[in-house]
Amino acid sequence: MDVAWPLVGRTAHLDRLRALLRAGAPGVVLAGAAGVGKTRLADECLTMAKHLGFAPVRASATQAAASLPLGAFAPLLSDIVPGVDRTEILWQVSRAIAARGEDKPVALFVDDVHLLDDVSAALVHQLVREPRLFLLATLRSEEPAPDAVLAIWKDGLAPRLDLEPLTETDVDELLSRVLGGSVDRSAVRLFWARSTGNALFLRELVRAAVETGCLRGDDGLWRLHGPLPASARLLELIEARLAGLDPSQRETLQLLAFGQPLGVEMLQHLGGSTLEALEGRGLIMSERDGRRLAVRLAHPLYAELLRGRLTPLRTRALSRALADALETTGHRRRDDGLRLATWRLEGGGDFQAATILDEARRARVLFELELAERLARAAIEADPTFDGRMLLAELLIMQGRYDEADQALAALAAAAKDGDDTQRTALALTRIYNSGLAGRPAKTMTALLEAEAEITDPRGRDQLAIVRAGFAFIGGFTQVAADLVEPLLSRATGPALAMACATAVQAFGLQGRLGDALLAADRGLAAHKTEGATLLMWHPSFTLMGAVRARIWAGELTEAEAIAMTAYEEALGQESVEAQGYYSSVIAQGRLVRGDVTAALRWAQQGVTIARGLSRFYFARAAQQLIEAWALAGEPDEAAGVLAELEATTEELFKWEAAEVERARGWIAVARNEMAEARQLLAQSAAIAARSGDHVLESAALHDLARFGRAADVTHRLAELGAIIEGPLAPVRAAHAAALAENDPLRLEEAAAAFETNGVILFAAEAMAEAAVAWRRTGAPRKAVAAEQRASGLAARCEGARTPGLMTTIATRAVLSARELEIARLAASGIANKDIAARLCLSVHTIENRLHTVYEKLGVSGRAGLRRSLDGH
């Protein structure tokens, strides 16, 4: 953290500077806001100039030196003889600076030229005309500069290059390089938002976060654990920007710190008469918001500093003033009600409990959970209604505080006994949801059975039936879940419909019913929009994620990724950790199907890390993707570690991904070259999926078996599934298996082309490699070479993927049988002959004979040569 940070996001600027230096340009002015990285870029340019044959010279303008003529250049002027007029002095100084290059051209870096005194500014204006001198000047864009400096680019003497703040992508790259690992996207978004891309502010924020332990690396992924702190040094930098404000200006900034954005009319009502002056200093910014002219602070960190400097009494007074002003000027915008409620709560004014409760519900919809809880508690204190207490329990669940929620729900149980079935149903569903998320399956089932025995209202019973269908699904009985929920879709309305659709989209998707799954998703999301304020369970992200997974399983990868990325960005904006975890995992799933293992690993790590902080339920959903990603990356020990964690945390209730987890076990065996065990595990995965009715998972496991030498055994069933499962992927899997079974190079190339068309690059690379092997075996070397080149290009796009079909040279695979290749891989990995024999249920003598044959076919004499022959793409 104490060394120079890498220069990120400035490639285009460096290219421009390099071109100017090589072209013999007179110089350049780098302009930008304080802390944006002007000096860092100029330093890089000065180093580049030195490599290009320039003599580097530096001068720095400061506030102190500005009071002395030529103060910034004093260290360079020891040999200057005083002249009688300014022109002669400037000429002598110019000559002295040029002479520092001796026989080289000079690259003169003048930092902060806006601070130069008039004589120094005139000198800079003269130096830019000096032959064999390149002027590199930095200018703070929000500060006034001397006229002589402004004339440099206005008169066309040298270009001005404006530096924009770092983008979110730049911040992501910079943090990953500085921290030495991937950074959680929500953390990147927060660092970028809080720093607004200012490199100096970003560095201080990261330094403080690391030093306090708020930013920590968890299993290779850096995540935030708590609010983002600001270092004392950063606050000092910001305080310096606010120096010299009069009381009226500071009060205006304080009001904005608590209420931004505020309309100009409202600020003027509060006495904000210094807006133009503050905008001129770059402390506030104005923008059009519909017909309203709104004002906000120029940087979010200004608000943090201003709020932190206020006493509780001053905070109370400002909040009350804002609330009074909003009521006086009229609150007509959608968020004005929530703002008013918040200010009334802070300011201690009178309020109506029902109004505050409505705004608490609105805050929940916006994922402002802490604010929603504060408003809900205030409403309950004024009027402890059932609805208010239920909302508080729901908010506790959404924050993962399951024990507190359990206590709140238990206290509500007595009140619900005397209420109607609507209240009893709401209470029962919430208790079931809380127990399920907390990983307490026995308690969850008990709550369901008690509710079914107690509730008689048909609508309430429908909702309980939907819960039972959900239990069937997460228990691994997809067909049962679909049969239970399908009739409810025709009669459910409101929240019940949203709940039914959430289960239906998952079950239908696993069955391969893409059209029905997407229709259920559309209906469910529409219900969420109309019932969102009253729904807690079956979060809309769960429904949308089901639709995305259905598209992935069907092979509609482009559409799935676009929807998931948009939803993930919305989750970041809403600060919904739950939704971020969902979409991280589903994006990882899509990347795995494509074969982009490096990206899949990052997304899967993020999903699992988030899930660990939520519940066992979410962890079970996310872990499978990470297991498969580690296995595909050739890291079986990492994959096995996640699998062990999953087995230790997943209860019997959560078996809806049993087939996928068994398939992941198979991939761990593949990564360890244990192909016999891998095939056994994959066959078990397919059997589990078949019993559950999970057609798409059965298809995936059977296709893996085909890829690992069992194509003839699975071709018939894959063809059946290809006719059942909607979408392009399942039929191509079936065609690929048939081509493998028949060793048909033309059909293998056709399968590869179909996979590539659908974006499934890993399968395309493997199919084309198999085609190359088949062409070699049929004596068509030219076609084999063409297929091999195509396979190599496809494999290069599967960054990080290590599968048997990509890890062995095509020439080697063409001359070895499947059994010989299996033995060769085990031997090359360092396993002793007796252990290979035990693993494959063969004699040691047989293994020795087979290896001797392998050595002869490949023309090698030992295991070192064998490893070289097996190295593939």
C-alpha cells in the first residue's frame, strides 16, 4: 500500500504523450481535478521522455513559492546573473534550463502551474516556444490560472489534455492489481462511487479499509465487512477543500449533506443564498431533474465529513428544518414521503404511525433495510399493530438476524390466534421462511404441518400448498413439485401467484420446459410488481434467476447473460446482497457452460463468499458452481474443500441440487485423472436427475459420460432427452454423443459448429479435437491438421479450462486406445504402477505391459517423455 500504485486507465493518454514526444511537439498541459492523477501521469511521461533521450527536469509550484518571483524555479537558478529588466531575466532562465540537457533535449515538468506567480507564468509561456524543450505542465482545472498559462493552449502553443476520473472498470483493475486478487463487485462499486474515480481519494479509502480490517481477502476474493471508513488523512484533504467558508456557506453544505439532492427552491427557502459561489469553488453541482433544478455536493465524501463534524443537537435541528421546508414547499416527488419520514424521525417532530409504517415498507422495497427497521420500530412504538410487528420481523429476516426474528414471530403468535386466517397465514409463512433460511429443516416442517392443520381459508391453504411444492423442489423431487404447483397457477392471485411462479419457474426449467418456465417467470414478476410491498418470501430475484437458469440449460446463453448482468447491476444499485449472491452464481453457471473458466471462478467465488454470510440455503445454491469451476480449472483440492464445506452445512431438506453436486464430484475425479470413478459418479448423477425428473441435469451428466468414453452407452437416452428438452443445447449434446459413438469426423465437426454457434465454446473445442483425432485415424492428414488448428483456436478461448479433451495432444490421442490413454495419464501424473493397477482393477503386470506399448507407440522412453507427449492445447 505504500509503494507507487500502477497506472491504470491512462493508456490512451500515454499513447498521446508518447506521440507528442516523438513528434518534437513543444509540450502539453495535463488538466484535471485535484487527486485525479495528473502528477502520476506526468511522472510516467517524464520517465518515458528519459527513455526517448530527453534530459528530465522538474519544478513544482506551491502556495508558499507563489509569493516569490520565479519561486518555483529557484532550485534551477543558482548560476543566474541578475539583469536589469524582466525580459533579460526570463531569457537567462530559459537558457539555464535548456543548458541542463547538455547535448540532449530537455523535458521540463512543472507541477501545479495554476499556483505560479506572474513572472514564473510568463517564463512557462516563453519556455513552450524554446527549441529542444518539451514542456509538461499540470493544471488543476477547478482553480483559476494566470493568463500566461491559459494562453499556452488558447493560443495553440501546446495542446491541453484533460484527465477524467477513473471508470468503474479502471477501479476494478487497479484494486485487483494492488491487492493481488479479485475484488467483490459490490466493493468495487462502492469504492468507485465513494471516490468518484479520484485516484487520491481511492487510495486513501482502500488504505483505511485494509488497515481497519474492513476490506479482507476471503478465499481469494476481497470483500468489505462493514461500513467503508475514511482515513484521517483523507478527511484532512477534504477539510482543506472546505477551508475559508463563511457560516452561511457551511450551513448550506450541511443541509445538502443530510438532504441531497435538494431543489433550488427549497434551499432558497432555507436561506441558501450562496449557491453560485459554492458551485464556482467546485463544492456543489447543479443538475436538471425533470422540471426541477436540483443541487448536490460535488463529492460524496464531503457529506461524510460534514455529517461527522456535527453534534447531535445540530443534526436534530437540520433534520427538522429540512422536514419543515419540504412540507412548506410541497412534497410531490415519489421519494419525498420517505425523505420527510426520515427527517421527522431524526428531528423529533410529530408524525402519524400509519404514515411512517408505509414509508418503512417503501424503504424495504428499496432495500434500505436499516432505515426501514428504524421507521418500523418508530411506528410500532407509537402504535404496535400486527402489520408493523410483522414488518419488523420480516426486516430482521432480510438482514439475516434469524434468532431475533424468531423471537419477534413468537411474540406475534398469541395475537394471531385471535385474528383472522389472513394474519395466521402471514405469520405461518414467515415462520416457515425464517426457519428454512436459518437451516432448521425439522422446525420448518413442523411449522408447515401446524399451519396446515390450523388454517381453513382457501387462499391461505393455497399458499401453504405452494410452500409444500417448494419443499418438494428443494428436497429433490422436481416432478412432484411441478405436479403440485401447476394447478395452483390457474387459480392463485396476488402474493400466492408470485410464490407459485417462483417454484414453477425452477421446476419447469429443470424439466426442460423452457416456454412454460419463462411464462411462469413473466407472471410471477408481474405479480411482484403489484404486490412487492407486501411480499417477503420468494424474492423476485429468485424468480428471475430461475428464468435465467432455464435459458442457460436450454442453451440460450447470450440472452441469459444479458438478463443476469442487468439484474446484477440493479442489485448493486439497490445494495441487495441477497440478489447479488443469486446473480453472481447464475452468471458463473453461464460462464461454465461457455467454457470461460477464469471468469466463472471469479463469479462463483463471489457468489459463495456472499452466500456464506446469508444462510445454508444460499450457500447450497452457490457452492456447486464453485466446485465445478475449480475442477475445470484443474484444482481438485480447492474443489474438494468447497465440497466438504457444502456437505458439512447442507441439511437433508436441501437436496434440489443433488444431481449437480454428484456431477461436481465426478469432475473432481476427472481433475485427479480418476476416470473410472468419474464415470461412476457421473452415472449416479444422471440416475439421481432421472428419478427427480430433472431432464436437463440428466442430459448434462450423460453428455459428460459421452465425452469420457461412454458415448455408445448414453446415445439413445440423450436422443430421447434432446426431443424433450426445449432449446438448442440438448439436441446438439445428443448429436455430439452419436458422432462420438460412431467416430464420425464430419458429424463431429458439425457438432462443433453447432456448439460454437450457441456460444458453448468448450464443447466446440472438444468436438473439433475429436474430429481431428478421427481424421488422423481414417488417414486424412490434411483434414486432421485443419480440424486441429480449429480446435486449437477454440481451446484458446476457453481460458483456464483443463479437460481430458483439451489436455492431450491430438497426435497422441490418435495412436492410443481409450484404456492406454487412461493409463498413460495416470502414469504421467506420478502414480505408481501398483496404485494404477489397484485403481483400475488390473494386475501390475498388465499395467507394465500397457505402458510398454504406450512408450513404443509414442516413441518415448520414460514418464518424463510421456508427460511431454500428453501435454495438449
